[in-house]
Amino acid sequence: MSSKKFVDEFDIKLENPGYEQRSDYDTFQNKKLLEELRNKIIQNLIDNNIVKTGTMDEYVKQEIDKSIEGYDLSVIERSYIYNLIDNEISGFGPISELLEDPDITEIMVNGKNEIYIELDGHVIKDESISFINDDHIIRTIQRMIQPLGRTIDTANPMVDARLADGSRLNAVIPPLSLKGPVLTIRKFKKELANIDDFLRSGSLTPYMARFLEACVQAKLNIIICGGTGGGKTTLLNVLSSFIGNDERIITIEDAAELKLEQEHVISLETRLTNYEGEGEITIRDLVINSLRMRPDRIIVGEVRGKEAFDMLQAMNTGHSGSLTTMHANSAIVALNRLETMILMAGMEIPIKALREYIANAIDIVVHIQRLSDGKRKVVSICELTGFSDDEVHMKEIFAFRQTGLIDNKQVDGEFLKTDYLPKVYQEIKDKGIETLEDIFG
């Protein structure tokens, strides 16, 4: 008998507003029996380390038939159990449907009964699914990373990997995690956002969009900063789409998330150490190597270490139009972090010279933020205006100002264009880009 998924009927329903959860499981009359049956079969799979074979469907059928003998289960309830067990054999256990749901952007497993998801910018505890025990979580993690040639055990209790669909997986198990195995999956969206999506969602204004597009086309060096889950990589992908199709683009990432549609794109990805602790290839290694690959553009998914100086060198030595992201909660904090990263890398550069180097390398800093209502907005676009009095100076061109919260806790505010006329406006015009006249003219 072949197992059949009933995704449409039994998938977790998360309805808005209020994100109230409902599972068809709650409508079953034999919930206790279904849970006991599920636990028994899954525990048997864990204990015996059963792998998928040609007779697995028959094995599951026999186990279910033996377990429900004497009980009155409907066809739908039996199908529900088959679906759960099929997920254990062919999928990734309780989180299989979560991985398939395109609206869920993050999955966080903190324990067997502590599964959280991010939906529309909100983190919600999903009460409708659970693991059997810690071994069940670890078994699921192992099933996910085994095809990638990775492993997790007490000798290697932490793993960071990219799944086949591009999603990023991070897992930590004891002894590093004191409360048991922890699994976090940042899902990869198959349909990537474009600038129209940002405009429709209110993340920025048409003026801001046109300005950023002109900055990319004029080959200005841009840093996108923000917090975790703020949308930095999504915005980087959108800005990268403005690069001309005639340019050679090299992207460098820890986990490949950027999906550029231009013809001439080279994608590089870092490599972790092997079992002997050798073979690591870092972001810095790839940035240095990319300079020998005749790039027109270098796009680094995120700078957070020694590669910061090499990125600045590239920006200062003819590789204009570079784009990157970094964790920082404002434009000024981004520059301070950049400075700190370079100093911590052991670069013996006087602080005055370093700040002048930063001022000459970077043109624009864009700050994107996830607000308290879960929505992401470009809250600031700044220009680095120069270096004097031992300090890097910036001016804000566009900003979002929050004015309060409306009844349903949605953030209320407005986008502003400041009175400052950016210096790069003339540089953009000098390159024949005449799309900003009505904004600054």
C-alpha cells in the first residue's frame, strides 16, 4: 500500500488576523490513540534505525493495523497517521509541512514541544506539532544534513549548512546546548522579492527606489545594514538586479542566497573545515581571489571579520559598484563596526588613516529594519560626505520616522526626504543617468 500525503486536508492552518492556529487533528475523536500510535511507530523507527526500503509501506501498514485492532478509526484518521509516518520516512518528520509552506520564513525548534515559526514577520509558537523526544530531533537533523556530507554528534555538536533548496540550517546539540538539541532553519524563498514587492509592502517610497537604482547604475559603493531577519539579503538581491547585463559580477557568500538573473555571474561560497580541521576557505580568501578574476562588480553577502579590509581595498582600487551587508542597528554603528572589524583583524593602521580610508571607499549606507509590527522598512539612506576633524561625516537623504502605533499595534509613521542635496547626485548625472531630476532638481 502506498502512503499518500494529505497536505491540503491536514496541513497546519495559520489564519490572519491574529494568527490563530487550527489543525484538523483537533477534530479527531481518537486523539489520544493517534498520538500513542504515532509515538510507538516513530520510536520504533528511532530505536531500530529503520531506513526507507521497498517494504517500508507494508511495514507501516502492518504496524498500524496491529496497533488499531479493536479501535474504531475512520479512513481519514488512518490516512492522517500514514501521512505522519510517511514524513518520518521520506521527509523530515514533524516539520515536513512547515518546510513546504511558502509563507513560513523561519523554523525554530527549541525542544520536543517548543517549535516556533516566523510568519509575516511574527514569531509564533506552533502548538499543533511536536517531536517525540530529543533523539527524534537529532535523528531529523541527521536526515537533513546526511546528503550534504555533514554529521552531528557529541564530537561534532554544531553544524551550519545550506540545504538543497538554499535554506540555511543551523543545529546545536549537547554538550554545547544545555537544554537539548536546537534546530534553526532560515528558509529560502523560491520567488525572490523585487523592487515592486518592496514598494507594494510599503518598505520604501518610489523616490527612494529610484535613488537606489541610480546609485547602483552609477557604480557607487553601498553597504546595507540592519539586524537579524531585517531583510538585508533580500534588499541586496533587489539592488543587485539593477546591475547591467553586460557586467561581470562575482558574488561571495557563506551560504549562497543571492539569485542574480544577469548572464555573467560567478557565485562563490565559503567552505568549512573537514574532519581533520583543514581545508577552510573563508570570505576573506574569496574576496582576495575575486580581485584576480577581473570583476566589474563584487558583491559580498555579509562582511563580519577580516574580509572587511579587503572589501575596502577593492572599493578603493577601481572596483567601484561593490555591494555588501553587515549587522548594525544604524548607519553610524555600521561604520563603527567596520572600523572595529579591521582593527581586530590585526591591521596596523592609524585610526585617522583608517577612517579616511572608509570615507573614501563607501558612498551610501542603507539601513533596513524590522519594526515591532513585523514589517520591514528602509528607515534611512545616508551619504558619506567626507572626512575631517578625524571623523567620518554622513548626511541623511531619506528616512522613515515612526510616530506611534495604531489600534492593532501596526506601526504608524512617514517617509521623509531631507533638504540635503547629496554630492553623489552630480556624480550620477555625470554618468548620464537623468532619472532623479524631479527628486533633487
